[in-house]
Amino acid sequence: MMAIKDDTELYMFNRDMASKFVIEKNREFLKEYDICSETDYHDAMRGFYASLDGQKNNLNFDDLIKSRKTMSQIISECPPTDNPSYYKRANIERLEGVFEIVPKKIYQVRAFTLDLANFTVVRGKTGWIVIDCMSTISACKKAFELIQNTVENLPVSAIIITHSHGDHFGGYSGVGNDEIPLYVPDTFFDMIFDESVMAGGAMKRRGEFMYGSRIRNSCTKVTGNSLDPTSINVSIPYSKHTTIIKENCTIDIDGIKFDFILTLNTESPADMMMYLTDFNALSAADNMIQAMHNLLTPRGAKVRSGKLWSQCIDDVIVKYGKDVQIHFGGHHWALYGNEKILHFWKTKRDLYKYIHDQTLRYANCGYTPNEIAEFVHLPKSLSKEFCCRNLYGTLNFNIKSQYQLYLGWYDGNPAHLNELPPKELARKYIKAFGGEENTLNIGKEAFNNGDYRWAVTILNHLIFSNPKNEEARELLAKTYDQLSYTQECLVWKYSYATAALELREHQPKEILNNCPLYQLLPLQAFCDLLSVSVNPQIIDGIDTSININIFDTNESVVLVISNCVLHTRLSSSDASGFLKTKHEFLIKLFTKEVALNQLIKENKVETDSIDLLNTLVNSISLENMRFFIAEPKI
């Protein structure tokens, strides 16, 4: 008998026992909404076609449901170290394999142990039209092989990338090449570099907390460079036959009509959805997932407007709401039936608009972000919906993001205009508390009373004052443990658990290797990265320019150094010097893999500016260290 993989061991946290306060809080959480409802659980099973190992499902839908535990049984097994809603989500996401969305026409690989994102294919006249390519080349290849082996062995006839987040395009080379037609939203190629390159080091390190990649042996690690940190397992989409969608339009792709719907600056800066008129099906990208999404992601990104996001969903409701019968996207499961889908769309629309509107309502009354996030709650009509739960994004974080979108980080209180930095502030607090021993006792009392947020505040000050206080480190780690056990949101759960891990291991300063990825960057993007990696003290007093010519990719820029700032000038202009080389050797030069003199000696570089280049290279550091987050950096 066929069974979908059900393995929740990856989601267990067993470093410590849950306290009586945590046990009671998780028990009380069962009253939050109908957690034992089977609706979403059954929706996620619908269309199950084959397992990850290629074994086809031979059960009808009713028998498939009977072969599984009920949601009530699953929730009854929820360990005290897990929030019940988180545990429900974790179990639903273990339902993985190939899913049939439209028989013989649309299929989807959903496999959380393989990749974070879905892999979707539509049967065209001559082959498979791929919608999004997962995070890595290896994951994308495996997903497509699974489609070919279980559904139909056809070539790829076209590729559509819905938006500019790496978990949807990184695997492009696993199925695509420069001859296959490619469709992307407007500004796609600008945004894939703008979002993730300029602040890539910080995003990657913060992402270790957000995705729990240091505490879980799971697919979150596949979104980096797989098992070999020196290899390239991600790619940038490229085709000689690229169509950039600049406005809403209808295009026939291999016999299938796609209504392209631009949704720029919603879930991502370059974004679009598609309506497949032949099937009355919406491909929603990540704009309507089965959880509250992030209006600002904790790993860091540009803030997203709940108002604009809501408006884009409403536009879809107006145009397609009467006809839609199928909904699918870049994550989670498909939905069927007009009534169910329309209810889902309206719920997602109302969710993001409510957060946006109520944040500004209270901001205009003088409340600060922290205050608003503390007392604003969703109406019952929204909070009871599984797709509105704090499973990925949270109401607390999203409220603060909408305040930031309009009013910035400053809450208006002059006391916060020029606050002391964390380490100095911590030392003064510890002194005011009567020293380390008294502060530790305050932290212990808070911990013993289950007042974990206050305990974290006190103990964090103590660690930032003296990170060598081992008793404080362990107590703070235990406090983070307890906080992680009550989180409905996986991002908050992983963040607390990662902080606990690093406090216990004293977090070695390892390099987060990005060097293989630099080879994928166009020259302008790489030079922009150099600009934010330069030590101004080393180039102080230099006022000059140098032409960088990369002949193998036919790219050229002028780097201008002025007032300790490195500018990238695209227009051709006179420069004081020149460097001519291949892209790969430029990367090796600035990552300090090979010295300039050696490259010149091997005839791999031509230049008349040896001294300038040596100074510039010396001023730039592209090593992204695993910097401290849960304790002071200096």
C-alpha cells in the first residue's frame, strides 16, 4: 500500500525539557483555532501521483486519506517542545512527491527534503513548459527526472521564472540552456543582483538563523552550495530567446495560452503571476502561500507594501474570480473549486491590507512599532484561517515592517536618536543592576518564573557586557530553548534555537564561502559588490580611474576612485589606466586567490596600473565571515 513519506524527526528539538510554562502555553494554544481541522491536510494530499523514489500511487483519494493518520491523531502526538500549529504544518509539509494538478497536463514536484520550492511543469505541444526551477541545479535535475520517469519523458520546451528569488531560479541550468525560450518579469535581471549581492554577506549569515541551516540536517542546506562548498550548484537564467514581460499580456507558449500578470514589488521586486486560460488555473508565484508571508523577511530584504500586495490580489479577483477553478504556486499545495479558491484569495487580500492599514492607523495616533505589534491582533475571521497563521511570516514582524516602510526605523522619541551601541549600553546596565552576579540572579528569577522575554533582555545585556560568563551563556541558551518550543512560526523557532546553539558552541569564526558564486556575477554587479567591500582608509588620497575590460564576456566598466569612494561608470570615458583580462581571472584577482604579478607573469592580465590595482585589491575584502549575532562582535 502506498504511503506518503511522514518523517517529523527533523523538526524535533531535544536539547532540554520543556518547562511547565511552555507545556501550559502550548496546551492553551490548542484553543487558538481549529488545529485539528482536516481541510488543509486533505488538500495537501489531493492529486498525489508518485513518491520521490518514483513509485506511482495506486490508491484513490479516499483510500489515501484512510492510509494516513488523522490530524487529531497527529496533534495528539505533538511533543511538548513543539507548538501544535507548527507541528501541524511540519507534518503537512512532509507530504512529498509528484502531484497531478490537471491530468495529463499540469504536474508539480513538492518535496521539502529536496528543496524549499515547488517544481511545476505544463504539457505543451512539443514538451514540458517549466514554471520555476527550484534553488539548486541538483534539486531541479532530480525533480525533472522524476517527472520524466513517472509522467512522460519529454524535453523542456520553455521556462518561465515567476520572480527574482533564488529558490525559484537557482536551478535553471538543471533543465535550461541558452537555446530554450525563457520568460521573466520586468527588472528580473537587475533585481536578482540588487537584492542578494549588495548585502549578500549579511543576508547569508542572518539566513542561517532564519532557515535553521546550522541546526537541521535538511533541505535548507541545499539552498546554499549543496554538499561541496567549493562547487557551483546554482545558476543564473540565460537564454538567447529571452522574453521580458513588461506589461500584462497574453502569450501562446508551445500551444498553451498564458495571461501574464505583472505584480512588481509584491513578494519580490520583479514578480509576476500567470493565468492559464485553457485550464482556468492561476499560477500565483509566492503571492498567495498557505501561511502568512513576510512583508519584511528576518534575513533582510526590501520592505514590501501590504497595500500594493493586496491590490494585486484584488485585481486578480476582479478579472478571474468568476472563472477560476485551480490555484497553484511556488510553495505548498494546489486548491480546487471556484468557491474555495475565491475564499482563499479574498482572505489573503484582506490579511495584508489589514496589517498595512491598522499599522498606519495606530502610527498616526502616536504609537511606536513595538507598541503596535504588541496589541494589534487579526480579527477572528482571519486568525482562524490556516493560511493566515504565523507559520512563516508573523503579524508582529509584519506590523513593524509597515511602520518602517512609511516612517523608517526611528520611532520619534529623541531618546532613541543616538542610543549607545549594544556593548557599551550593556556594560552600563550591568553596572546599574549592581554587577554581573546581581544581573545573573535577576535573569535566573525571570527564567524560573517563565518570564522568558524579560530573561532574554537581562541575560543578553550580560552576555554583551561579558561574553565569557559561561553560566550566563548557558542560562541564556536555555531561555532561547524554551522560547523556541512555543513558536508557531518556524523562522522564530529556528532563530531562537540557532542562538542557543551558538551560545553553547562559542560559534567559531568560519568563512561563509561565496567565491564560486562570484563567477556568476556580471561585471557591473561584481564591481558594485567591490564598492561595498572597500576599506576607505587604504584608498584615502587616491583620485583616479581605471578601465576594466573583460574580453571573454564583452563587458567593460570604468572604476572611479574619489574621496575614498569606488564608483562604477558604465559609459565609455577616458580613464587614467586600464586592465584587460577574462572574467575568471578578475574574480581570482579580487578574491586574492592569485596575485596580480602572477597573473601578469602568466599573460592572463594586461595592465598599466600595477600599483593602483595592488592598492585596490588590498583595500577590498570579499570574505564573508560568520560574524557574531547572539553575542558582541568586538
